[in-house]
Amino acid sequence: MASVPRSIRVPERLDQEINREIRQRGERDWSKGVLSLMEEGVRAARVPGIVFVQRRDGRRAAVAFSGLEVWEIVATWKEGGESWQTLADAYPELSAGQLRAALAYYQAYPDEIDERLEREAYWSAERLAEEFPFPQPPRP
């Protein structure tokens, strides 16, 4: 991806917060860490109700105050024939606004979510048994 050189002056207090956040994420490169923070900030501003959560395999978009990642809600929506009512019925604990935020994020960033859905589809029960044929627990 092409990049554009920029030079900015960062207030000392903000720099301290940026460095703390970058360290917590395990990033060593300041520029790379700042770009990650900026990208998340832009995405969260573009789609209100979306936050980013740290998982073992990286940071991912999630619906605020839900504990659910966007890809999970989109998977349910797709499995339900992209029906709003089916989606709402599947997640009665979520507000319409939370569900709309997940779908809006998917609309804004479909490649990110589709890639995750493909990875999740890869690990079916059959695929797990094929790749990890460890013994099954005894049946009662």
C-alpha cells in the first residue's frame, strides 16, 4: 500500500498515552502502533457502536457492550438468510442499534469480515476431527 509522509507534533501527555497503549499491544514500532490506533479510531468514528478487542490472533471489531465480535453477528445474519427478524430473534439481548452497528461495519469493511468468516468456516467439526484425530472421550 502506498503511503504519504506526514510530520506531526504530538503533545507530551498524548505521546505518553500512545506509548502506553502501544506497549500494551506488544508493538515495538511507534509509527506502526500509531497507524493502528488511528485506523481503529477512524473505523470506530465511522461506525458508532463498534469497539476493538484484543484477541490472541490480533485486534478485531466488536459490538460495544455485547461481548460479541462483528463477524459472529454477521455469520448469524447470513445463516438466517440475511433476515433482520431472524437476526433480532437470535440476539434478543442486543438492541436494534447494536445489531445495526454490526451490519454497518460489515457494509463498510466487508473484506475484513468475509476473511474472518472464511477462516471460521474452515474449522468445521469434520475438519477438526480430520486434522486433530485425538481420541474421543469414552461414552457413558
